Amino acid sequence: MSTTLAKPAEMADRKWYVIDAAGKPLGRVAAKAAVILRGKNKTTFTPNVDCGDHVIIINCDQAVLTGKKMEKKFHRTHSGWIGGLKETKYRILMQEKPETAMRVAVRGMMPRNTVCKDSLKRLHIYADANYEQQAQKPIVLE
């Protein structure tokens, strides 16, 4: 039995997918996007090669957080300086910057290496239903 290993040159034909986050849990949408960005849905998946596709997530402002996460969960950033910790409740983050909340969720489900950095360049997030990539004829995922 032989193992097929993908080469970066073979990954030239990437597909485009659209995921609608309206009324769906934030984490479930992020998990689905991370699988497609990583390329784990393909038979030619290779862990050290960036073999994923492009993902467009629309209606991020209508994504839901289950339970009491809107009040109890925080988005934390640190500047690196003493006292540089900033905390934002997800209720405020989802009102002001829902794209950031989705990007943080997707990034948390990706590996911490250069494959993640290259994969996240193919992630396009929009707060409403309008997006710019209609010319690529993306496939709508349910």
C-alpha cells in the first residue's frame, strides 16, 4: 500500500466555498471553515503542505454563542508591556467587530505553524451577506 503525498505545485486549483453563519453557533462555523482551509476534507491531505481551499464566511454578525458565553467569555490581547492586557466581552466584540470574533475562532482551530499563516490568507470574513468574490463562483456549503 502506498501513501500519496501532495506537493505544493499540485495545489494550484483551489476551490471557493461560502459558509453562511446566520443563526449557527460561532464555533461550529469556525470548525467547518478550519477543516476546509486546512484541506482535511480532501483525499490528498498532507499535514506539511498547504492544500486547503478558499473560504468566505458571511453574516458573521448573526452568528450565535450558546449558553452564557456572551457575558462570561472574554477576548484577551496583550501588548507585551506591563499592564498591557486588554479584555473585551464577547457581547461587545460581536456587536462592534464580529469579523474579529470569527477570525479568532478559526485561528484557534488551526495548527501553530507557517501552514496556518498561509491558510488564513485565504479566509474572507464579512459581517453581512454582501461579499466581493462573486466572480470566483463559490460553492455554498450548508
